[in-house]
Amino acid sequence: MIRYLKGILAEAGETEIVVEVQGIGYAVNVPVSMMEQLPALGEEIKLYTYFSVREDAMQLFGFLNREDLQMYRLLISVNGIGPKAGLGMMGTLTGEDIRYAVMSEDAKTIAKAPGIGPKTAKKVILELKDKIDLEEMVADAVGQDSLRTAGASDKAGAGSQAVVQDAIEALVVLGYPKTDAARAVRGVELAEDMTVEELLKKSLKNL
């Protein structure tokens, strides 16, 4: 119903802000982690929103980008995770953290969120692992679009993806959690002709 709000940041509390749009103040629930990224009071802000309607309440939940909103929608689609619990997870873990944790079946990372125990964390992984695209995650790490823009062929892009996957697996063998390994590899600026060994050396600096 309400896809996004664009207006003036009028108030900012611990987990709720007020956005004034044409004289109307909208109360929006936001992740705790987002508070540091807010503009100053009186400045313009745009939030991508989820409108929750229940018998006893109507609430808006807001995020600074579409990717976080998409992850939030996935989280609350899990049986047993409501809008508030999902917001708590997004306040502790970034959308990227959750995505990597689900793909690497890292229940310990997910269980760091308040109110999320080991059983619920495993349920999140079970219900979301088929909804998150592993190939897209690897392509993000590779920066495949950038390679193509630079004139690299699809074959080169596929080779880069293989290097990324091999580097992640090598870090896991060395004892690093797969979530941390994937994040470390993604943090490296990948050259077209980079070998697994070179990528490993650079990735280790991110751990």
C-alpha cells in the first residue's frame, strides 16, 4: 500500500522516527542499526516501507534501501517471525549478513539476533535457503556487471565466479566460517586474471 516515504525527518527515537510528508507525520519503525545513518533533523529522507496491518495495530517499517526491505520481507515470511522480530534481526545483522548466513547454513550468526534461538535460526535457514539465489550472491562478489562493462566476455565472468567459489571453499577448509569467508572474498576488488592464490592472500587480510 505504501511503497516508500519521502519527506522531512521530524523526530528520531530509539527505534521509531517521524517523517513529515506534506504536513502529515508518519511514525515509522526502523532497525536500531539504522539510527546512525539517518540525516540530521529537518533534512530530507527517503524510506522504503512495509505496511503491517493487524487486528490491533497498523504499523510502518522502514529501510534506507530496497535490498534491506526485500530481506525484511523474506524474514517475516518465516513461520514464527513477526514484524517486530524481523526488525530486531535487521537491527543486529545487516541484510548481507543474513543472506550469507542463510546460504552457508550458519545458524550461529543468525542466532545472535535478540529473541532468535538456535531452533528459530535453523528454521530461517530451512525456509529461506531456496529463496536466496546463490549464483546472484557469487555474481555480486565477482562484480560481474563491472567486468562486462569493461569488455570482458561471459566466459571470463564464469571463470571469475569459479575463482571466487574456490577461494571461499579454501577459507572454509582453513577453519573460517563460510559466512565470514564469503564476506572476506567479496571485500576484495577482483581483477579479471586473478588466481585463487592471489584472491586468498587478499581475502585473508579482510578476516
